[in-house]
Amino acid sequence: MEKQTIVLEEETDREFKGGLAVDFFKEKTELLSNVKVGDLITVYINTRVNESKTQPGRYFNSITGWRMEQGAGSESKGSSKKENDDDLPF
């Protein structure tokens, strides 16, 4: 099975930065062919929890990448509805 793991680090001024290891499998490893250390990328992931087969009651997370975009595409793509105080439900 072909697998490639990348570690994503958040871009922040905070003292303690967070990171996330993301696995890419099979043909999805090709998405990483042009990525270099320090590139700003957006990664789309799936997460799942699995129970250990050898230690019942212990769980671990699986984080798998399925899409990747280079550049600063991390801006929110949510609704652009303007908030209006007049629309309050009370």
C-alpha cells in the first residue's frame, strides 16, 4: 500500500503552535508531488476513530487527506449573508 504522511503546521504568532499529521494513500499521494516545505496549502481531510485490536477500550484517530490546494485558499467560503440586527428572532 502506497502511503505518504505530511505534517501541517498552523501559521500563527502564538507561542505554542499546533500541528497535524495527515496521511495520503494510493493515487492521492500524487497531490503532494509539487508541495515543498514552507508552502501555504489547504488540505481537505476525513477523520475517523478506530479501536485498538490489541488493547480494547483504547482508541486512535485516523486523518486522511483527499484533496489539496496550493496557495492561500483558506478563506471562509461560507454564506456571505450580511448580519442585520433587525433580523433577531426575539
